Amino acid sequence: EPEVTQTPSHQVTQMGQEVILRCVPISNHLYFYWYRQILGQKVEFLVSFYNNEISEKSEIFDDQFSVERPDGSNFTLKIRSTKLEDSAMYFCASSEGTGPRELFFGSGTQLSVL
Amino acid sequence: QKEVEQNSGPLSVPEGAIASLNCTYSDRGSQSFFWYRQYSGKSPELIMFIYSNGDKEDGRFTAQLNKASQYVSLLIRDSQPSDSATYLCAAEKAAGNKLTFGGGTRVLVKP
């Protein structure tokens, strides 16, 4: 069964360092997303990406965040200068087409900022 | 701020019983609604979605939507211990748009 894959599964970094979280969405999907979940809190939307550009972003997704689809298969989230409050589980997701449809989530990257 | 609200639980149900989960949303522009199951430390998995008023059944699960009351519910029939998880309600305004998640209801099914 096709799945969204994320690497690494765990990332520990020092405050102020840059991190890149990587995702390979399902191959025929057109919409790509990043969500995050701080421990014990809601799943929060960060950004959506369609047709090689950001289609929507949340207030969380400030200038420290960026996304890229560098090669037609990978989808990355970069945090330029990490803060303690960026510690969370980051989920990549993808979906196909239009209309109500399933959002397939990856298994997540647990980011710990020390 | 547009919110999706759920009772955090835990909702404790005996094995074989019906679990009833509720969700309310504040944005009347929301069109589609999703129920996800999330086991501790894992990613959300879709159970079902609904976008028309009324009931929608899928196996042991039934989703109900009432747009006038801005209310979505999920019934789990014949609850099993493996159904013990956090159930997330999510709303979407238009296809391809973001999902706004509720905080989830933790369900415990006791043998």
C-alpha cells in the first residue's frame, strides 16, 4: 500500500540551528501539507502546497519556515533558526485530486529543540 | 478564531458497547468533516468523512452531520479494546484546504 514516508523519525537540535525535515508523498498525489502536534495538544496546520507553490499557510508558518519540492518526489520543511517552542511532532501529509478525500499522513518526525 | 471543539474525555465504554463521540465547529463555511483515529505517538488515520447532512455508515462506524446545529458525531458500535485511542474531529472549508482539528476525545474500551 502506498504511504507517505518521513525522515528522520527523530531529530534533536540546539536552539538557533537549522533543521530540514524530509517527506516523500504518495506519488500520484497533488496536494502536500505540513502539520505539527505539540505533545498533548491539537494537530495544527502549518502549510499546504499545490502546483509547486504555497496555497495556504497558518500564522505559525512565519519567515523562519520554508517548504520546497526540489525534485518532484521529496517535499521538505526547513526551520531556519529553531526555537524551544518548535519542539513537536511534525507530520507530512498528501492527498489526491479535488472533493472530500483522505489526507494520508506520514509517521512523523519528532523534533526536540534543546 | 475558527474552532473545532471536542470533549477531551476519557470516554470509558465496556467492550461490545456503543461509544458516542461529539464535535462542534464554529465556522459555518466548513463543508466537509473528518474523523481520524490517533494512537499514542502515532499519526492520525482516517476513519471516515462526511459532507452531507444526515448519517453515513462504514462498518462499525456511523458519522452524523447536522450543519444547522454545527454538530458532527461518531458512533462506534461493538467497541473493541483495539478501538482505545484518541479520536480527532476535523473540518475543511473547501477541497484541498487545510483541516482544522479538534483536540480529540480519548476513548478507553474496557474488556
